Amino acid sequence: MGKIPVRMKAVIYSLSPFQQQVMSGLWKDLPHKLTKKVSENWISASLLIGPLLGTHLYVQNYLEREKQHHSTATIAAANAVIILASVDKLGDNSFKRDRNNFRLLTTVSFYPQ
């Protein structure tokens, strides 16, 4: 018994190199798809994004307060050194004459800008 080739009908699909559109279905009607996804899942998205955004804002606020605190402490310490140096230079007699200068220095020391 010999083998006889049998003709089979087949459909062969091919694309022309001039008409290939690899990702056209992904970009087709993209605004409508995004609107539908957001409207269906807005509760889940808010439950995810809400705590993340809140934590991020809290950390940024905390870092800013720490930066301001250290800046204020540095200014107050520098002003205290200036006051002590100016009091040592003034002495008892000149303190009465330069009373306004001393008040100005203490004001800057206790109320830094």
C-alpha cells in the first residue's frame, strides 16, 4: 500500500508589510475605555489612593516642620552667642548707654524671623 498525497483545503492568513497595525486595537477608543474603567472602579481607586496621598502629605508636612524647627533653633543659638558677646563687650557703664541695642538683640534672639 502506497501513500498517496491528499490535497487539503487550507486557509492561510498573511499580512502585507504595508498594512500591519500591531497595536491599533489598544489605542482605539481609549478615552471611552478609560472613562468606563474609572466610573466602574472609583470606590476601589479612592480607597487605594486616599491613604497613600494622606501618608505622603503627612510626611512632607512633618519634614517641613522639622526643617523649620532646626532652622529656628540654630538662629536662636546664634543670637544667644551674639547677645553674650555684646554684653561682655558693653560692661556695666556702657550697658546703661546702649540699653536700646541690648533690647534689640534680645528681641531678635527670642523672636527669630
